[in-house]
Amino acid sequence: MLTTYLREGLKRGLEQEAKLGVNPFKFGFVGSTDVHNSLMAI
């Protein structure tokens, strides 16, 4: 699952930041919706 990978990356970044003072895995997210159900929009 994608959320598992994201959470693990965020967790590792926080661990690295605690050790090194820098988070090399810092990244942002965009929340949006996308539907692929073959229906035409009216």
C-alpha cells in the first residue's frame, strides 16, 4: 500500500533529523481526487 511506504519514509526522515539535524526525506503532499470509472462528465 502506498500509505505504508509514505509513513515509513516520514518516520525514517524524522529519525534522521533527530540524529543529523536534517531531514533528507522531507517532502510534501497534494490531496486531490481522481476517478477512473468510464463515465462521461455532464
